[in-house]
Amino acid sequence: MKVAYWPGCVSRGFTPELHGAMAKIAPLLDIELLELDRASCCGAGVIAEHNQELADTLNARTFALAQQTDGAMMMNICSTCQGSQSECQERLDANGEYREHINANLSDEGLSYQRGIENKNLLWLLVEEIGLEELRSKVKRPLENLRVGPFYGCYIVRPTDRLKIDEANPRDTYLQLLIEVLGGTVIDYAGAYRCCGFPIITMNKSASLKQAGRHIGDAIDAEADCLVTPCPLCHLNLDLQQPLAAREVGRDLGLPVLHLPQLVGLALGLDPGELGMARHVVKPTTVIDWSTSVVAATG
Amino acid sequence: MPEYTLKIRRFSPESGEAAYWANYTTELEGHRSVLEGILNVKDREDGSIAIRCSCRAAICGSCGVKINGKPMLACNTHLEWAKSTSRDGAITVEPMGNMPVIKDLIVDMDAVHWKKIQRVTPWLLPDGPPPEREYIVPHENMVDVTQTMACIQCGACVSDCLSMEVDPLFIGPAALAKAYRFVGDPRDGQHLERLKDLSEDPHGIYDCTHCFNCIEACPKGVAPMSQIMRLRRIAGSDHGIDDRNNGHRHEMAFVNNIRRNGLLHEADLLPDSYGGKFHPRAVPELLDSLPVITRALMRRKVTPKSALVHSHKAPKEVKGIFERIEGKDERLELNLYVSGEEKSDEQAPGVPPDAAGGDGQATSSGPQKARG
């Protein structure tokens, strides 16, 4: 399927391996990515905190650019983008007068957002558009014996009504469903739906790192081999900052954290190196032996 | 009559024993509340179960508990729904989080919740002598604070606050929502003082980690996190309060970063949040992060070139949007709690627009579709 693809900023900045991994798995899943290279940052909630109209306009512009493509929908690979964009979209879709006002801000460029674009994170797209069975049939290297802790973070699971999480679409269970379909074992631990702490890293560093450190520690206590997250900002606090988080909580950590497309890519038979896994601060390549067809933790 | 299993967390401090789970069964219709279930068990099986309750109509805020791990009002939760969302058919009921447990399902609201409410001076501080007759307040101002006034002080948001979990001193969602109730009230004469106080407090408005748990937990739609963001907007954008917590600086560093680059250039964000690479505040922070920076360079997550050279520049259209909106005299805000949502039978949200279809998908000819 063709999608208007919004990679976000961090996937092209401090977690370049995420953007790369997405590019690798897309052809294997028959996803054609029409990259929105003129779009801007979603604001990550911070621009909305500064000026709501500004955030809504920037995202309306992104939606309008997506609507100009012939993609069936818009896809993102960042939970924070999903959450921030859904928040703006909720306002834009709820009120015609407001939408017109925001569209007036885009008129110089000749753009206009029409109500009702579908914007799905890769996680949702995998389950709802491609389907778990289809995915299962594509698995070349089942993640047998790999114990994976799902880490959703916040933006992709709350608020449930805005994100349309309900019985028909239990989007807050998709990571678990996916891990199972890929052949892995789901780890149940306390941190799966908690905050990684990233948004307050510059304001209250100790509280921020304590959050990351606790969740990683909880997952280790539950005997996870790794975590998987659909959010590159969570990845920054869980992986990049993990040595500092370990210091903050006063224990050894060293738990690899995978981006969602990396986990999918491994099961589809791609090489860990190709998926950029050597670029993590906690190198999954040194902790887990991915070379055998049956993935097994070495630790 | 259907039977429900209630798995209740019991704790009695005078017993000297640790908290434990106990199962009870109750026969009630599915539309009856979890509170009725608990009271039924208490009446017929074990009178020692402790729970606080009063109105049984979701208005007094007494019976906040965690049901299947999530904070809610026991009187406002149907047994059948609770069963359907439970893990294994047994409805778990436990005391709320982030507050000490007094007994069973009763938590010490005084020690945490009320103390924090008092922290924000939860009364009007008018300027000058009171008018001869009543205060006249414009209707739109009262509508604006209605959302926060809907709070029934049940503590559900406090229970689930993820910032408070790691920083118990955080003023927290309920109290900060209460603070907005006065910052948004034109009769109050101490707006600036309140905002300065809440910005400068290391556990104030900038200590919120933006996790949405309070929005999800609130049974009254108060959306405490949204009120905290409004406080930040007013403190930062309107009053330019330069707090010691880097809150406003971080916000401006982020906004200006996007204004310049269109996309976030992270390498600048951290130092800019502390006032710039060479600012005395930034130096210890950067030194502290040196091991992280070194590793990121070693792993080629970041290259010296990508850290220093801004490869992406904001398209002029994006720059234009910043100029246009920031040049306006007034900030525009849409609060769906106040405005409500437009109902459209012709086109439900989620239906792909014309542009995305191309394969004959049905689209409406409603008024919104006429433009463009």
C-alpha cells in the first residue's frame, strides 16, 4: 500500500537507525513510502504549549501535504508525532470555523486541510492494515526464546478516546500481539505504559532519569532480553541516557532497546547491522546473539 | 442474578501484617456499581472492609479507588464493565496510588492531596477593596474556568500521576488545575505572583512530564494536564517568566529551533535550553552529559558534522507561518470542553478525503468539502 510517510525529526536526527530500519522493512511489507519532505516538526506538544494556533497550523500543513499525495493514508513512526498530531487533528476536525481559520494561515501556500485524514503510527498500520496473519506469513526468522518487554510510552496510548482505542481497535495491546506474531515472548512488567521521563529531562533531570531507570530495572527483573518501543523520544531516554539512568537509580542496567521496525526487520530476516542496531548506546548486538536462525539471549 | 468476584486489597496497620489480596463474591445485576458490590460484601460477609463513600452518584469524590489497576470512582463503575476489563474475570479493587494507605481502600488524602491543594492558595486574592455590589465577570471568563471547577477532589489524577511517582514533591495535577481556576479568574489580582511562584518552584508547572494519565483518570473531564499547559502558556508566552527550571527557556529553544530549521535539530536543543552552549548554566550540564555525547559519537548516532552543521532549513512557508501567527495580538485557543464537537452525519472523522481516495471511495459533499 502507498502511504504519505511522516518520519518525524528524531528519526532523522539522534536516532537515524529508526528511519533507516523503516526504509529496510517497507519493501518487505509492500509499503510504498511517499516521504513528506517539506513538512515540519509536529511540535511534540511543546509548540502547542507555547501557542496552540501555531501547532495546529503546522500540523494542518502536514496533513494538507499528505492529502496532496495519492497515499491511502498518512503514516508516522513516532508515538510523539502520533499523539501531538492527533491532538491538533481533534481540534481541526471538531470545529469547521476553527478549521477555516487555521486554513487561512496556509492560504499563501495554496494549501488547505480537509477534515478526516487517517494518520496511523506504523504499529497501528501493521495490525490494522497489513494484518497479523499476513505478517506472520512473512516471518523468516521467528524471534524464538526472545523475551521482549513492550514499551508504549504515553503519546500512543493516552487519551484513549482521542486515539480511538476501544474494543474494536485495542491499540494498547498491539505491541504484545505483534511480539507474539513475530515469535517472541511478551514480558509483563510495570513500565509498559509509563512515561520514559524524556519531556522533563532539561527541567528535572533526576526525576526524568529515575523514570527511565525504574522501567528498565523492572523489565530486567522480569527477565526481559530487550525492550521495544514505537517512540524515538522514549528511545533517547531509555537507550541514549541509559548509563545516566543507571547512575540515578544506583544499579547496573544494560538492557537493549529496539525500535519497532528493527524488531519487525529481525523477524523478517534482515541483518541486525542493516537495521542499525550497532548504533545504539546499549548495543543489542553484544547482548543478544542474532546470528543464529533461532534468536536466543546469550546473557 | 450474575455473580461477581471482587479481589480486594486488604491492609490493616494495627495488625502488623503486610497488605494482602482477598477474594469475595457478590450477586448483583451487572449495571450496579462496584461500590454497591463492595458494600454488599461488607454487609453480608466481612464488615471490616474499609472504604470511604458518601453520595453514590459521582459527585462527592469520596470513593476513588483503583479498579483493575486504574483510578476511578467505585460508584461510577458498573460491575459488568469492570469484569469485562479485568484480567481473569476477578475485579481487582485497591487503594489509590501516590498516597499512604490508612486502611484497606482508604488513603490519606490529607497527607498528599489536600496539602497540595493548599499549596496553590486555593482562594481568590482580589485587588483593592471589594465592589459595593457583586463582582461582574464576563461570561466567557467564567466559561473558561468551568472545566477546572468541575473537579470533585477525588484524587484519581493524583493517584496516577507519573511525575509524582518519582518526585513526591510535585505539586501535581489536581492542585495545578485548581491554580488555573484562579489564574483564569479576572477577579483575582495576583495572577503574576501565582504564575511566578508556580514556574519557579522546581516541583511546579514545569515538573509535569506530559504523560496524559491525569486526563485519562479524571472522571469529570477536567483534563488537569491541559490546564498545566495553559498555565505554562500564560506564564511563558504572555508574561515571559524566565524560571530557574529552564522550563520557559526549553520551550523557547524548541520553538526557535523549529522556526530556524523546520525540523528539530537536537544538538542545539539541550545547550539552548540552558541558555546557549557557552552559558555558565549549560557548562556543567554538558559536562555531565559528556559520557552520553561521547557514546553517541562512537556509535555514529551523531557525527560531529551532523551535530554542527544544520543540514535542514525551514522552508520559507514554515517561517511565514511562524511570523504570521506570532505577530498576532492575541493567541487563539480552542477548548473542546467548552466549544463541544460539531456533529456531521455526512462525513465522519476517519473517512479518507478526496485527495487520498482515487479509488472511488465515498466522500461527502458537505460544506467542509466544498472548499479547496
